[in-house]
Amino acid sequence: MSSARYCAGSSNLAGLDAGKVDGMIIASVVPPIDSSLAAMAQRYFHTEPVFVTHQTDTGLRICYDDPREVGADRVVNAVAALAKYGGPCIVVDSGDGDHVRPRSRRNAGIIWAESSRRGSASRFDALFARTARLPRVDFREPEKLIGTNTTVGSVQSGLY
């Protein structure tokens, strides 16, 4: 079963009337499936999806060295945390990698730094094998404790 048919079928199981869906926001960090997700939105929900990126107007200010490195998952996590708790807050995202992202009251709405770490030796390999955009990095002391990019600094700060 395709992921699009599964998702559409799951909406029926959850009691969601697909005909009443008038918009869809997608926060994908796996670019190869984006076209399938867009096709699902169009075919099953008759809507053009909005894909979240670092450029999406969310009210956040992204202060990474290269804002293009901030994944859609980080953007929506920050928006949700600030909407629910305000600042200060810390967002901990635990999946293939653990990410800790501070949010301060003074700088509410700003994504400015993070620390990414592995959970165990096996997660070290899984972090790079199971993520679409994180490159394998050397295990060494990072330049900063809290990295301001995802390609090297944040991953190394989390691994170290």
C-alpha cells in the first residue's frame, strides 16, 4: 500500500471526513517523498499542500549560520512549543537523534542554537543511516557546545 493511500485510509479510521479538509501543512524532512505527499493531498483531500521550510512565515526568526539547514521538523516543533508554553522553554526532539533546543522568553520566536546527540553507539550509525539530510561527521570536540548549523556543528556537539 502506498503511503498516500495509507494516510488517506487512516484519516477515515480516525473519523476525519476527507471532504472537510480544506488545507494541509506538511513538515517533511525526507525530500524523496515530498512529491508523493503532494500527490496525496491533491488526490485524496483536493487541496494544494503547504510544505514548511526555513522560509515559511511562522513568526520565527532563524539565527543559524545557514538557515537552509533548519529542517521543517525543527520549525514546527518550535512553533508548537512556543504556542503551547511560550518562553522560556526547551524543545527535546527524540527520534533517530536527540535534539535539545533552548527557547528563551527574551528571544521567544527565535531558533538560534541546538545540541544533537546519539542515544547509544548503535544510534550513532542509525543517525546517519536513517536520516535523509544529516551527513556523517567525525567524532571530535566541536568548536561550540551548542551548534548553530546541522551539517557539522550541531551534530558534533551532540555526539561529543
